[in-house]
Amino acid sequence: MTAPVAVVITDGQPTDDWEQGFDTLSALPLFLRPWVVGFALGEDGYTDPLAHVVAPQLGVHKAIEENLAEMVTNVLRQLLG
């Protein structure tokens, strides 16, 4: 069974209470918790909040709009085999 995958794409500081949503996901049984893949959009995309929620072995990826779809596709292919 494969765990769900959540893709988070952001260009800056969170403007909501993301910690509460993340705590809800983290409280799920291990087999239901998603692997979180994070993309900071733009060369100045802020990565610190993403670093707290992504799977450590996946890291945070920086992307620009022109290559975002390709980057997401490549990372998901690597993750899902």
C-alpha cells in the first residue's frame, strides 16, 4: 500500500494557520499520513515553512513558473517509482 502524497506549492510566507492543518495530518495513523512534497515558487520563494512539513528525505524544491510542472512530475515519478 502506498501512502498518499500531498504537493504544497507556495511563493512566500503563509497567511493562515497552517500549523493547525499540519497537526491534523500528523495525527493520522502512519499509513494514512501523506508524504508532503514542497515547492517554493520563484527564485526568492521562502522555504522555511515548507521545511517544517515536507518529508525530510524529499527536501524543498525551488521552482520557477516555467518549469514547475516538469519539476513536480519528475519528483513524483522518483517518489512513486
